[in-house]
Amino acid sequence: MKIYKYVPDNQGRIYLPEEHYILDVQDQHGNLVVWAIVDPNQLTVAYREVYSKMTGQDIDPEERKYYYKTLQHGVYVEHVFVK
């Protein structure tokens, strides 16, 4: 097992081994970045969607179950979801 860093593509997707454990999501140089424990030898790949909403934005009630964490950037607050 190893810890790998994933940067979502322009559609917010990350591709990683199907069996994985997400450790954290942080802002790094203005981009959301995901760190996960994975087995790099596993051949089955899955994708996850990573996106954020700013405080005050509309949210679908179904999205609540995908909430991961909240990040603060000075006066801005960003709520991260991993689907």
C-alpha cells in the first residue's frame, strides 16, 4: 500500500484503484488535491468526483451524504464533497 496524491481533472474526477481510502482533501496552490491510500498494483480502477460549494450556494439535499470537509481561505469558506 502507498499514499498517492490525486489532482482532479477539469471535470472534477480522480481515477484511482477501486479499493482506496481517502485520507484528506486540501487546497494546494489554488487546486483541490486528494491524498489516498491505494494499492498501486490493483488493476481495477474507479473514479470519484471531487467538487466544492461556497457558503451560500444552493445544494441538493442528496449531496449531504457526499460532504467531506470544510476549508477556509481567509474570508472565503469552501465545503468539499467527494462522490
